[in-house]
Amino acid sequence: MDEDIAIINQNTKISLIKNFFKKNINKIIILILNINCITILFYF
């Protein structure tokens, strides 16, 4: 019983993380691009 609950909790965490990335994928991509631009500008 406890093992089943643990597996369900793990699956819910995974699905929550997946939903978070699906909703915020554009913001994450923009953030990564901004960091890359800042890093490139910093070195030139």
C-alpha cells in the first residue's frame, strides 16, 4: 500500500514538472537566449 502511494506521488510530481515546462517553455527559451546574448556580449 505504501509503495503504491509512493509511486503515485512520484508520478504526480513528474506530471506537475512536465506541465510547468509546457506552460513556461517560451519564458524558459527567452531566458536562455538572454543569458547567451549577455555572455557573448561580455566576452567581446
